[in-house]
Amino acid sequence: MALVTTTTTPLVTEARPSLDAAAIRADFPLLQLERGGHRLAYLDSAASSQHPVQVLEAMDHYYSTTHANVHRGVYAIAEEATRQFEQARHRVGQFISAPDPSTEIVFTKNATEALNLVANSYGRNLLTAGEVIVLTEMEHHANLVPWLMLANERGIELRYLGVGDDYRLDLSNLTQMLDGAGIVAVTAMSNVLGTLNDLGPIVEASHAAGAVVVCDASQLVPHRPVDVAALGVDFLAFTGHKMLGPTGIGVLWGRAALLDAMPPFLGGGEMIRDVRLDGFTPNDLPWKFEAGTPPIAEAIGLGAAVSYLESVGMDRIADHEAALTKFTIDTLRAEHGADLRIFGPEPDRSLRGGAISIAYRDIHAHDLAQVLDAEGVCVRAGHHCAKPLMRRLEVPATARASLYLYNDEEDVLALSAALGKAKEMFG
């Protein structure tokens, strides 16, 4: 079934000082590179963002002056490493307005591990027999495959909220879908469509049905102000490498009462209070979920990334991206017309973010991405770890341009010009 877009109200932004993308870009060493004589137009931040020098310097400073393992060393640099590591945890927790940043923030290696932690520790141990898990058709595989694995192991029924012709979740039968549900797992923002899901009705109905809500916020936290208490979800997962931080560090926020009731996910050092030959006693929160040496430098780098984002201002970033998303969609439609198909809601700040997936003529997404690369334009091509959604869209793959705070109109014009080159090449 083909999807069509709907008309929405015009983009309205609040009166805030505009973001200076050129000045921000100067903080990112990789963005100073050229490709084939062109300024690098990096449009793949939905997969992995670039790093400002402030993040690189924070990690280098740790390695150069403070590197030691955390929590158990009593010598000076070990205590300083512990202080910086736990300070990063607190800073990340404050960034999403966690009620108890020091207890409710669990460091993982990415959002995928965070979601697997919930599926294995909460789902496998606290989900009652016969309860249903409700997912959506637009989930990233990270918020789909762990539940498929659990359902296959335990014979759990899975239900799916569909994607409507307006590229938004169909909530028309939400009450019926939630009958008997124990878990509802939903993305806050689609990594393919850019769709911003209205979590309010989902959370309210889920809690009324007795279900906990697991939110994949990997595409939300880097781009919009987030207050977990206001969202009302029970678990929230996101990852550092999409928000100016390093790879190898992810975050799970969970309500303290739920995390406290869950058994450990991985076993080994650090996650224990005591070990005997006949058993063990787990550590307190959040350390009972952090087995082994944690990603210390990466956590410090993520803390620096949060500080950078806060210094720019998340509302300003959201305004900038909303305006640039509208400019991108308007420009591509004006210059490429019927050659181009854009998947996702119209460019309204309340409806979508800056992940823009396209199909261009009959050119395969991978071929298109290669042509764009030769012009210095970096986009993602493929199924974006969302194969069920690709089937819903009736395409094998899309090319996705994703915007962030360091992108500007020059990047968009480079993208449009490169699409013109592809048209010339493929005829």
C-alpha cells in the first residue's frame, strides 16, 4: 500500500537567538576535511554524529592524566577517575531530568545493549505468563529483535501498532491492542521517517492497562530537550555516538523501583556486593547492571558531549533542525519534483525530526549514495535496521540524509546538486 503525505500547519519557531552553524562547525575537526574538492557535507548523524574538539580533548585529558580503573582504587588518580566517571553519570542524568541521576542512569555500550538489558532482565524475569508485548512497525531492530527472541523463547504474543498513510502510528485501536499487555516498546522518533511519536496517549493507555513503557530515544535525546518525568515512560534508552559522544557508550534510564526489582543482566566483577561458592549478592544501583570494567573514557567523553549540547541549547538545536528540515524538503521538492519521493510527515516541528529518507527515480539507494559520496555528500543507504518498515513502505532501501546542529543550507544545496549529478549519470 502506497503512503501519501498530509498537509499540516506551517512551521512556527519560538523567538530564540538563531544557532550559528558555521561557528559550531569550526569545533569539529573532521568537518574541516574535503572530498573530491568539495566541502564535506556530512548528512549521516542519525547513524553516528561527529565529535567536537571539546569531547576529544576531554577523553585525551583523562587518558593523559587520570587513567586508572574506577571504584576500588584508593590512590589519587584512581579516585579522580572514579570522580570523573560518576560525575559524567550525574551530568547525563541531569540532561534528561532524571529524578535520581546517580541511581537511575546505567551505562551500557550502546542503546541496543540497553534495550536488551530490559528485555532480558525485566522481560524474562518480571513479565507475567500470558502477558502481551506491544511493539510498532517503525521500530529499529534494536527495539524489535530482543522482543522477538523473548517471544520465541517464552511463547509470548507480540502485537504491532501499524504505520498509517500519514507516516504516523495508527492509534485507532490502541485500547484493544493493550488488552493483556505487560510491556509496550516504542520509538520516540523514527530513524527512517523522522516521525516524532506522540507518546502521551500511548503512555497513559499503557499504564492504565498495567503495562510498562520502554522507549527507544536514540533519535530524540540528541535533538530535543527531554524530561523523562514529563514523558512518563518507565525505561528510556539512548546512545552516545548519536549525540556528539564516542562510540561504545550507551545509556539506560529506568525508574529506580523497577531497576531495583530486576536481577542483574551480566555477571562478573563490579556488579557484586559479595560472592560465595554457593551464590552472590548483587551490588546497589546502578552498578549491579555494570559488570566488569566500564567504558570510563567514553563516559567522560559523553559527559563532555552533554556539556557541549547544553552550552548551545537544546531548544536552539531543535529550532535550527526544524527550519533546516523544512528548507531541505522544500528545496528537494522544488528542484527534483516527480523524480523524488520523500518518506515521512510534513516538516512541522511537532511532527518530525531531521531524518529524511528518499527514493530517487529508479536508482538503487546504494548506487545513489556512491554518486553523492563522489560529490562530498555523506548519506546513509540501506534498510536502516528497520526491515519491517521498509516492507511497509514497499521499498528495499532508502537513501537517508540526517541533519544536526553543524549542518546548514550549504550542505542541503550540495545534496540537491549531487542528486542532479546522479540524474545525469543514470539518465
